[in-house]
Amino acid sequence: MHNNSMINKNKVILTDCDGVCLDWEFGFHTWMSVHGHKLVTKDKYSVAIQYGMDQVDAKKQVEIFNSSASMGFLPALRDAQYYIKLLAEKLGYRFVAVTSLSHDPSAQKLRTCNLKKLFGNDTFVEYHYLGCGDDKDEILLELANKYEGSIWVEDKYINAEVGADAGFDSLLMEHGHNLNYTGDDRVRIVRNWEEIYKYVERKETERDLKRRTSKFQKNI
């Protein structure tokens, strides 16, 4: 287990979980199908629109799902497992999870176990759990005091913008529901974790070059 006081703050990535690290949609749609609900349209962020139900019923279904045993078994999204592990093992990055999952302690424990199972026991060093669908404004402002300038990965564009406002390097994971997003130049759109890995590598190279240049100039 890593001692957080020993974590290199230049090598921390903050990330949402659902739709970024984990394929929540796959798990949710499977669960809804088992419970007799028919998907109407997929490429919308709103569950109410996806299933043709009112907002109250839609929120209730998400809350039930997010508190279920399914939270321990969601698969990784796209190439997340390979590249998150590579970021941790090859480049030495550690991750901070910020997720609007549930206030249910059992659901939180299942998610923690799921993340460790998929990405490694020491890859995530902090877990910040919010209520189902809760805004992330306050927690991101709080974390900015510790990790300002770090990468923040989201799939909900509003939260990506909030992260940019707080001083993070915001990346928006592309999905059908945010495909046409053009709202903020500070938010970089990525299609997968391979793109994030390559972006981090470029940042590492630039940082190393600045460090060498600074050291060289001091020695002149």
C-alpha cells in the first residue's frame, strides 16, 4: 500500500469511474434488460430518455443498480485496463477516483474491490464517493488544493468543465452522448486510454526537457 505523503503529485491522474474506467452502460443495460426494461435509444446521457420513462423512475433504477452487487463486477471500459496499468507500472502514475456512485457503504466497498481487481491493488490511492448523480464541484475544488494541474478524466462534459475551472487538465472521454461537444477549449476530447497514455508521455517529455534546460542554464 502506498503512503499518500510519498506520492509524486506530478504523477497523479484524477478520474471518474463510470464511462471512463468502467463500462457502466454495459452493466446497466444488461441489468435493465434482465428486469424487463426495453432500451429505446442508446446515445443519450439521460436514462429517462434511453428507456422512455419519467425522471423519478429513471433515477430510482440507477440508484438501485448502483447499490447492487453488480458494482463489484463491471468490466473495464475499452482499453482502460491495459493502459491504466501501463501508466501505473511503466510511468509510475497513481490514480484518484472521484465517483458519484452511492452513499451505500457496501456499494462503495464493491467498487473499490472492482477497481483493485481490474487495475491493481496500488494503482488507486484515493477513493472519493459521492451520492448517486451528485455534482462534483465541491470535491474537485477541494482536491485542487492538493492536485491542481493534474489530469482529470470525465465523460460528463459539465464535470469536465468544472474540473477545468478548478485548475485541472481536463480530458473528456468520448461517448455517443457527448460526441458533438465543442463547449470549452480547455477540455481535450479523447477516444480511449491509449490517447491518454500518449498525451501523458508527451507531457512527461516536455517536463523533462524543461528540467534539463533549466539545469543547463543554471550551470552556464
